[in-house]
Amino acid sequence: MASSRKVRVLVAKPGLDGHDRGAKVVARALRDAGFEVIYTGIRQTPEAIAEAALQEDVDVVGLSILSGAHMALVPKIMRLLKEKGLNDVLVLVGGIIPDEDVPKLKALGVKGVFGPGTLTTDIIAFIRRELNLDTEEAPKAA
């Protein structure tokens, strides 16, 4: 990733879940932290998410899943990202994820799993740390 451009983050809502307040809050916080954010909107297919990640040349894909379908959706999204050659994209999952599913998601290549109540500053710090960005510019907690 070139240091002359902003980090590009795709925030997506896969599946039939229409609850997007959390995804919008995270997207806004990421934008306010200096990231370039592409929000796909609700009810996206795994295929549409992977294609958007490719077309938008993103560094990070953040998936917001509240429906309980994460073990059906995430493996397919991860497979499609790999098929498109996006092996170096940082993938995060947020939402209602049972503790026993976290290791399964990480085994698929998901780097971070964030549940309800996670501070947006923690997500921002995680992305900065994973992408080896200068953390001195991290925003203060609101």
C-alpha cells in the first residue's frame, strides 16, 4: 500500500440483515479517522462484496453481520476474495458473533472480530496496528 494514498475500507452488510446503524457508526468513525470509506449498504451478496473490494482496490473489508449467518456468509466471502487475488486484504467482522465461532472465523483468515459495544477507537487502532500505520495520529476517544 502506497503511503501517499488513504487507506481504503469497504464496509458491507452481507445477507438479509437490514440493521445497519452499527455499520454506519463504524463507517463514519473510520472516515473521521482519515480512512477512505466505501459503504455498500444493506443486503449485499458475497459476490457483490468481493467484486466491490476488487473494483474499489480496498485495503480493508469490514463485514457487519447481526443475523447469525456469519458461518455461512464469511467462508464464501473469504473464498471469493482469494479467488479474486485479494489475499492481502485485511478482513474484519463485527456484530453478533458467539465466542465459539471466533476461532473458526480467524482460521478462515478473518483478522479481527468485534462484538457489540466495541469502541470505534479500538477498531481504528486495530486497523492501524495491522496495517503498520503510524499510531500517533490515532483519534482520541469521543
